[in-house]
Amino acid sequence: MTRHLSRRQSRVWSREWWATEGGSVTAEAVLLTPLMVALLVFLAVVIHRGVDARLRLDDAAHQAARAATLHRSTAAAIAAARGTAGAALAQAGLVCRDVTTTLSGTLAPAGAVTVTVRCTVDFGQALLLGVPGGKTLASTASEVVDHHRSWSGPWTTP
């Protein structure tokens, strides 16, 4: 038969239990605190790596869209977008696997061009412990084609 303690007896028992511990909770806290801090630092590094990769990919997509609007043919615009995105990612120090760049829109004056850059970022390269795998990130940027770029006449106002 189990014995049920009254509320008062339970409080007395818990006080006695804590009194007999003699500092073991403090010792546990001292031993576990460095491990918890190391875990938090590790998580912060992984999260920073993902945020930094997202910002650099956004910038590369913007640069690629701007480069695509400077060309008149679709083939030249696609080549410029791919080259600019690759150069921007390399200059930013972001190592990507499977970089793809897609272009949509029209190159007509006052038209809009949208470039999407997709990249698989490897998180293990920046950490000592290494995080297996990576994450595929995508960024899209749009730019308007200059309205006056097709103007071939003299630069006078009517």
C-alpha cells in the first residue's frame, strides 16, 4: 500500500531533500553551463551562415537582373545574368553547388526582367565540426529596362 503525504508533509520533505543535497545542483550547473554556451555558439554560427548566404544571394540576383537589362538580345541577357551571378557569388565568398540562373520577362524598353538565382549552400565548409548537407536557397530580383535605351536620334527635347 502506498502512503500519500499531506501537502504540509510534502513541503517539509522537499525542504529536507534540498537541504541534504549540499551543493550538488551548483556543481551540475557549473559543469553543464560551458556545454550549453558552446551549443548556443554553434547554433549561432550555423544561423549566421544561412542568413549571410541569403543576403549575398539576394545581392547576386539583383546584380544579375541589372546586367540582363543592359543587353538587347535574350541570349546575351541570359549569358550576362549567369556570368554576373557567378562572379558576384565568387566575389562575395559564397561557395555554391549547382548554381542555376533563370531569366523571364521582356527586354523591350520599359519592360521588366526577372532573374532567379538558385544555389545549394554547403554549411560544413565554414565550421570546424561540420554540419552535414546544405540548403538550397533561391532569390529573385526584377529590374526595369530603361525606357530611353532604344532612342537612336539626337538628344534634344521636343
